[in-house]
Amino acid sequence: IERLEAEREALRAELDEAAEALTAARTEAAVRLGTAVSDELRALAMPDARLEVSVTPGAASMHGRDDVAILLAPHPGAEPRPVAKSASGGELSRVMLALEVVLAQSDAGSTMVFDEVDAGVGGRAAVEIGKRLARLARTHQVIVVTHLPQVAAFADTHLVVNKTDTRKGGPGSGVRTLSDSDRVVELARMLAGLDDTETGRAHAEELLATATA
């Protein structure tokens, strides 16, 4: 019994040492991750948002003795709260995009789907979102649902979903891949319904050129 008790104490000391080392590493990484993601959010139309990764004492398990939570303060003076409770749908998508951009190098080869990650933004912020999605696409398969031409212009493949009238069976939907020329027309339409004007198409061509530069 004494031998087993001594062995138990030795293992407990080893566990404590490993748990403390893991907590220290997590705490350091949490600060770096929070800072990096907050920097990304500033370029994604969330200039005052601050993301924090909270590491607090928790129950011992095979994963250590920490409870880890991602907190978001969307504006100055706001108390950081769990991101699921403090972010709107569009903000949550942008937080996810910022996290993925920061962590992309450690998780290559997966498929990511972003549904209207650009909700509530436009102009320069939309371009920044497009750039980051294109950066993710270098190491991942990225599928994006968007209504913004500034985002769509950065895609390698542009698909259009159309509502179709099947008459007898009722309305349905279809998907088609755009050629380069069709893409110019579609982007011009997305810009403001200017697909039938030279000005609109010129703007679309300029947008595509900027995205592929």
C-alpha cells in the first residue's frame, strides 16, 4: 500500500507539472491569438472589436486543467462575452473568417463554407474580405455565398444559382458555371444592374483585374 501511495503521489506531481506547463503555453498562445484575430477584424469592418481567448482553471482531464473560451467585445466599453452570445450573424461569420485566416497554416486541406460572410459591409471592407477568402483558398477549398461583386471577383470559379420555373412541378433552382465573358456581365449586374452598359462592364473588368493582380 505504501509503495502504491508513493507511486500515486509521484504521478500526481508529474500531472501537476504537465498541467502547469500546458496552462502556461495556452495562456501565452491565447494572447497572441486574440491580438492577431483582433487585427484581422479591423480590416473586416469591425474596427473597434476586440477578441479575447480566456484560459481559466477547470476540472482536470486528459486535456489539462483549463476551461478555454473565445470572447468578443464588439465595441469600446463592452464587456467581453462568449462570441456566440455577443456577435450577430454577420459578425460571427467575420470572426470565423478572421480565426481561419490566422490559423490557416496549421490546418490545410479542409473545406470551408461561408454563407454571406460579407453581410452588412461594402466598399473597401468587402474587398478586404475577398482578399482574405482568396488567401484561404490557397490551402483550403473555400465555398462562399455572396451578393457582393467585390467578394465574388476574387473567386477562382464563379457559380450562379438561378430560380427556374418548371411549370408542372413548380419553381426550382439551377446552378451554372460562368465563363470569363459571362462573369464580366454577372459582376456588372451585381454592381447595380449595369450589365447592359459599357460603363458597368468596364467597372466589372477593372474589379476582376484588381482581384487577379
